[in-house]
Amino acid sequence: MVSELQSTLSRLRSKSGVLLEKYHALKHENEALAEENRQLRDRLAQLDKELERLRLDYDYLQMARMITPTRESVMQSREILAKLVHDVDKCISQLME
């Protein structure tokens, strides 16, 4: 009976040792995964900020593209300016007379 009890205790000790080793291994793995998780969350936050900045840049570029004059509008502006310069020259010549 005593030998059976010692045998049972011996098995319990060895199984406890195995469980303890597994526990420590899992604990270390959990800590490593928690650190990796933290790093990934930090990286995600950085990428979110960069994405927001790039979206703003894209919006600004789209607005700038809309504002950029077309060839027709440039020609119209030149014609208007040429007419205004001609009118100013005409006024100056009339004032000189």
C-alpha cells in the first residue's frame, strides 16, 4: 500500500513537473505575443496617421488639379489682358492729347 502511494506521489510529481514546464513555456510565449501585439498596434497607429496624411495630400492634389487652368481659359485670359492693355494705352494717349 505504501509503495502504491509512493508510486502515485511520484507520478503526480512528474506530471506536476511537466505541467509546470508547460506553464512556463506558455507564459513566455504569451509574453512574447503580448509584446508583438503591442508593437503591431503601434505600427498600425503609425500607418493610420500616414494614411490620413496621404488622403489629405490626395484631396489637395485633386483640388489643385481642378483649379489648374485649361488651355481655353488661358487663351481667354490672354485675350482679356490684351484688350485691357490696349484700352489702357488708348486712355493714356487720349490723356496726352
